[in-house]
Amino acid sequence: MDVLDILLQASFWAATLRIATPLIFGTLGELICERAGVLNLGIEGIMTIGAMSGWLFVYLGVDLWTGILLAAMIGAAFGLLHGILTVPLGLSQHVTGIGITLLASSLAYFTYRVLLPDVATPPRIEPFQPWAPDWLLAVPFLGPVAGQQTALTWLALVLVPLLTWVLYRTPLGLALRTCGENPVAAEAQGLDVYAIRIGAIMAGSALMAVGGAFLTLSAFNAFFFEMVSGRGWICIALVVFASWIPWKALLGALLFGAFDAFQVRLQQMMGGAVPYQLFLMLPYVMSILALVVMARRAAYPQALMRAYVKGQR
Amino acid sequence: MTAPGQEPPLLRLRGITKRFGSLVANDAIDLDLAQGEILALLGENGAGKTTLMSILFGHYVADAGTIEVMGADGAPQPLPPGSARAALAAGIGMVHQHFTLAMNHSVLDNVILGTERLWSWRQDLAAARAKLAALIETTGLAVPMDARVGSLSIGEQQRVELLKALYRSARVLILDEPTAVLTPQQSALLFTTLRRLAEGGLGIIFISHKLEEVLSLARRVAVLRHGRKVLEVAATGTDKARLAHAMVDRPVELPKAEPQPVGAPALELEGVHVAPAAGVEPLVDVDLTLHAGEIVGIAGVSGNGQRSLAGLVAGTLLPDRGRLRLAGAAWPQGGPKALIAEGVGRIPEDRHRQGVVGDMTIWENLALEGYDAPACRRFGLLDLASFRRRAQALRKRYDIRGGGSETPARLLSGGNMQKLILARVLERGPRLILAAQPTRGLDIGALAEVHRHLLEARARGAAILLISEDLDELMQLADRVAVLYRGRLGPARPRAEIELARLGLEMAGQGPAGADAA
Ligand SMILES: Nc1ncnc2c1ncn2[C@@H]1O[C@H](COP(=O)(O)OP(=O)(O)OP(=O)(O)O)[C@@H](O)[C@H]1O
Ligand SMILES: [Mg+2]
């Protein structure tokens, strides 16, 4: 088996999509926040609490989609907190975001431990089952890849053109982008910058939480500590890689997913000859390299990370 | 209230008062505006003009007072405070002193922003495009609709601001210092447009520091001083001197440059070349000699290489080719610090960002260029008491008002900030002074003050490179004037040989300086 064989395996591409799905949700969520001018470093924590709460609600008996919805609402609530602190109060977006991450992930672990004080193996739920439309299953090569995906992956893929449309083809999208470019311009045209920015952070955070919930409700069937393990931070980098453009965010997430899927297979192929940590590093090294190439000419939102305080000069 | 036969005012402000802490920025101001009228609003820097208009437009909320706007039915309606949305709905449009444009968006996007229902699945771009095209047609405000606003010239960007207001069928148009950044030709064009709009029934409030244009354009003039309205007259019944006097409460005399013999070359540029790069305006084979005791003016529209020329002299930029000499010797190596030590004084274009450190106090800012001299030290440590004493003296000598030595510099008005920079630069007795747009946005009192200081430095034998867009300023101060256009510098000709109209054309590229560049 050599490298080319890996690329021809349906299982490789299926894994790529699966790994990319939470990254797509997270990156699009972060992208919405940043397009409105607010950096959301709460993403890592919001994904964690999304993963935990989505799982918990399903464990307590609600159906899977309701679990996703509730996770999204909890994500939005943390977004609201981040928004209130950074938008009208104008606090440092870095510090607030890191605070949100610490708060949300600690809260997730705390709740989990309080509700399940003495379980040794994490309790399982019945996760999303693979699903794909029949016509797609019939396509050679694509069929087997699609056949392993769940509805959440399709949702993530549909979100990309949907978000593109909203950002570039609707009045709301124009308003949102203007808040990230020059909030004074938005204000001077009668828009409520605070409402738009907070709304964007809430919507973005909801997507991040769904990305987290994908881990517990689709990729796995239980909640583990540290299960988000830096995916949120990867999303932050992917937004820059994508130059704040949704389809490039998809590309970045797929690229990362592919490297991750590739390194696992490469590890197996090489046996013990090379320390496995080197393979684990591979996707991260590749994303740093890609970032260096792409981000140098990125035109970032001009008002990103700049607080807008009404009535101040 | 309205006398029979007299039209009711379009806009009525009563008793508008606004305080910032202990500062009264607007003090019980009454103001009326009729349909089709152009009203000029004058006042020193910090008099409260922008504050008043920001209250009208809903950026600030007044502490007291009422605003009424004539509704569509002709009856006056109170305007809810603190809402730009309400002001826009009432037909008030504003062209801000600092443009409120999203530079990375297209002209069309900037114009339609906020005019459609926010929650809608699509934009009606075709209709918007047609409406904007018709508006451009009727007003003559030509701009490419799909161009990125950031790629437009300042004059075009201002047209976008006007279109934004007119697109919403504004009935009151506020322009806050619209001509501060325009060339004379662009200003003349703007005035033609404004006159036509006023004839169509638009009420216009126009803020400016340039008294000639105020007198030629406005029907009525109101003057603010320290937040109070001190004068309101018909434009035909007044003159420049009276308006200037009302603004600053003392007669203003603009100093004139008396001819004087020049000394040895202080600054020489030979074949200086700066390659274009991101954020760097190119220069092409620039030759210039500047003598001691001489002011050479660089005329031109911003963006034609001024920033690079200033950067070279300030020591923040090195030429790609060619050579600079200071007082006949090789150009000092070691950047700005070495230049300051060699007697180069810099008055930067962007006084807020490059001239002062906003959060540092006035005395700290005054000490920035000379704090490491041995005289400023005691027992090896900085002698802060001497800095404070010196600041006290300088504030008095240069008439820096608006705070004590401990006030952060960012709270100073533009004029006082500029005086602070002048004090810091001139106290060192520089032999070469770079003055980039030294009076941009300053009121006539502060402008006269800056001119006086520059002429005094010249009389002392300093060589001054004056980069300015204000032709009147160049004609008053400069011994010789050269035009900079697209990185090429024309010959520096003596002031007596220069015609103002020709200069304006050359700045637009229609003359010797631009001929070979085009
Ligand atoms: N948001 C604010 N906070 C504190 N002080 C302010 C604020 N806005 C304005 N001021 C102060 O109010 C006074 C009036 O300012 P304003 O901007 O209205 O002056 P202006 O007449 O427009 O001057 P210029 O000709 O320089 O534009 C100034 O002293 C200014 O420092
Ligand atoms: Mg002003």
C-alpha cells in the first residue's frame, strides 16, 4: 500500500468529511462573528459545552434534533454573554473570549461530574445514523463516501452556500459586513451596530455549539473530557486561512480533515518506524504552512477587534 | 410663531445644550433653517459645531433643548433624540467631517446600506441601481457605482457621501467641513452642486473654516464661540474680517512673508526615486534644493507622493535611488533620531497619530524629542521637575490652551495640538523644518498662529519644506512653489511668477509637472 492507495480509498474521504464537519460549523460560526467585527475566542469552550449539553439532553431522553437545537441555544447564550461584554461594554475581546472558554468548558465538566458522579465508563447514547439520498448512494465512488455521513455533515455543507448568500445577497449580510468594516458607517445609515454585532455573535456561537454537539451525537456516542481538544483554535486559524470567505472556510476545513485522515493511515503504513507524535503534528504543521501562504494577502475586516462605543470620539 | 407670508422653517433647534464633563460644548443654541437655504456655521476649533450637528443627527443626546423638523405635511414634528435612524427618517442627511464609508464595499453597497428591510431574503439590486443612476444623472455627482470606495479619490468619496443622503430623499443636508480635503476645482464643483440642490428646495447647513467660500456660498452665517451662538447675519451684510473677529473674539491678522535673502543649501534631493509598494506612494526622479531662510511649498493633491516626500525628510523612509543631503553634508544615518539630533524638525501630517502620543500628558509630549539631553538629567535620572517647568513656559509662549501640563494630549483641539507640536519642534532651533499640511482643519486664529511661528523660524534662518493642499497658504508663506503630481515634482518657481489658476490645473495633472507623467 502506498500513498496513492490511501487517496483512492473511500474510507479515507469519508473520514475526511467526518473530521471536517465540526470544523466547518466552528469556522463558519467564527467567521460570522469576525465579519461583524468581533473576535470570539470563546469558541473552544462553546464547542465543549455544546458537545456536553447536546449529549446530556439526549441522554436525558430528548430526541437527537432537539438535542442539537438545545445545544445551539446554549451556545447562543454564551454568545450573548460574550456580546454584552465586548460590544456595549467594549471590553477586550481577547480577554473576554478566553474567559468564556474557561467558563464554558469548566461548566461543562462540572455539570457532567455533578450529574454523573460515579460512572467509570462514559454512558452512551444512540447517535445519528448515516444517511444519504438514494441517488447519491448510487454514484460510483461518491456513494460509499456519502453513505458513511450523517445528516449533520450534510447540514454543514448546506450552510456554506446559505451563509454565502446571506452575507453577500441580503440586506442583513451587508449590514453585518459593514459593522465589521466600519461601524460608524453602519450607525450613520441608521443601523443598530450593537444589535447586529450581538446578533452575529449569538448566531455564530450557536453554530460553534452545534459543531461541538456533532462530536458527541454523531462522531462518537458519549462525552469525554478534553474531547474538543483544540478544534476551536483550529477554527480560528481556518477563518484567517479562508480570508473570511465561507467557501474557502469549507476548503480549509476539508484540507485539515484530509491531513488528519491521511496521517492516521500513514501511521499504520509506516508501523513503528517513526514516532507517532510526528504524524499527529502533520495536520497542524500543514495548517500553519497554509496559513502563512494564504493569510499574507488576506483582506481582513477593517474594524475587527475594535470596540465601537456610541457617542465617543 | 410664523409671520404671514413667511415660510415655516424646515428645521428648528431650540436651547440645545451639551456638556462633556465640565466642558459646555453647546450652550443654549437656537438655530433655524428654511427650505432652499444655505446656512454656514462657523467657529474656532472646539467651538462645538460638530457636536451640534451630531446632536441633530442623533449621534449625541443633548442635555437640554428640542429639535423640530417639518414633516411631510408641513407641520413641525419633534425629533426623538439619540437616534440616527429617526434623523434619517425625518429627512436629515449628514456628510461627516470624517467620512463614514465602508472602504472595502462598493459605492452601491454604501449607498443602499440600511435603506432596505433588514430581514429579507434578497436585495432588489436592479431597482437600487436604477434609482442611483437616475440620481447621479440629475445631480451630476458622477461616481462609478461598482467601484470599491477605497479606490476612489477623496473628491469622489465625498460624492458618495452626498449620494447616500440624497438617495434617502434628504430634505436637510449637513456638511461638516466638506472642503477641508478638496482641491479648489473640486470645491467649485461641489458648490455648483449644492447651489442647484438648494434651488430644488433642500435646506443645507455648511461648516467650514474657509471664510471666502462661506461668503460666496451661504445666504446666512451663524458663528459659534465656546459653544454659544454669538452672531447670526445675512451673508451679504458681512465680511471676512467681521466673521473672523466674531469667531475668535479678537481681530485676526494673517502674517505675510517678507522677502529675505537666502543662505546655503539646507536640503538637497538629487534624482530621488521611491518605488511603489503597499502603502508607499512612489516618487520619480525628484530634484529639489532648499536653502536656509527659505520656504519651499509643495503643492498637490494628497496621495501624489507627499507622504513619501515627508517620510524621506522625516527619516522614516529611505530612497531606492538617488541621494539626499543635509546642509551640504551626507544624509545622517540612523533614522529619525539621528535627524532630530542634526537639527531636523518635523511637523507630521497626521497630528493625532504621528504628532503626539494621545494618552501621554502635555508635558510628556513636549519632552519627547529632547528628554535624553544631559541637561535633562539629575544624578543620572530624568529631571521631571525641569520638564514640567519647561512645559509651563512653553504652554505660555505658544499659547497652548485647553488644559494644564498634566492633561492628556488627545483631549486638545486640533489647533492646540498643532501648537504643542510646533513648540516641541521650534524650541530646538531646527535648521530644517518639515511642515506637512500644518494647518489642515485649523480655524483662522490657529492658522494665523501657525503661520506666524513658521515665518519666525524662517527669519531665524531655518529652511522650511511646506507640503500643503491649501493654495492660499502656499501663496502666503512660500518663497517658491513646486507641484507634485503622480510622484513627479515640477520645478520650484518663485511665488511672483505663479498664477493661482495655473497651479490648480497643474495639481490636477494638466500642466508641465504632469505632462510627461500622463
Ligand atoms: N465625545 C466627546 N467627549 C469629550 N469631549 C468632547 C467629545 N466630543 C467633543 N468634545 C469636546 O467638545 C468641544 C467641541 O467639539 P467639536 O468637535 O464640536 O468642535 P468643532 O467646532 O467641530 O471643532 P473643529 O473645527 O475642530 O471640528 C471640544 O472641546 C471637544 O474636545
Ligand atoms: Mg468639527
